[in-house]
Amino acid sequence: TLQRRLMLLGTSYSHLVQQIRFEAAVELIRDRGTRMLDVAHGVGYEDQAHFTRAFQRFAGMTPTEYRLQFGKDISSTPLTRGYRNDGNPSRS
């Protein structure tokens, strides 16, 4: 069975799901234009607090701490300069 094969590889289905969720969350978190609530929902958590606890267990820091350390500001990139976070042109 899959469960037996994963055990032979030293992992489990739930660990793989958690790892994939974490990797997806990291990509969303790095984009400073994405709200944390949207990150939580985007990786399958209904509750942002639950997501924060799960992320902290996996990464050793909160999503906000991770963003401060590793985030990127897409509003300063050439392709998005002059646009708000919703993709509409800014009027400044």
C-alpha cells in the first residue's frame, strides 16, 4: 500500500501534505501583496490562527516573521510598478 511504501521511505502521507502546504504557503507569503488570511485560505486553512500555529511548528517562526525575513515586495518590480495590489493602475 501507499502508506507502507511511504513508511519505508521514512515519511507519511500527512507529512507530505504538510510539506506541500508549507511550500505553497512560502511562495504566497513571500509576496508582500498577499494578505495572510488569503495565504491561509490558499493552502487550505479556514482559520488564520490555525495556519499560523501550523506554519510556526514547521518553520520555527510565524508567517509574519518569515515574510519580514524572506519576503519580496512585488510593487517595486518593473512589471507591477504603477499598479495597486488588485492589479488596477494606480492614480499617483
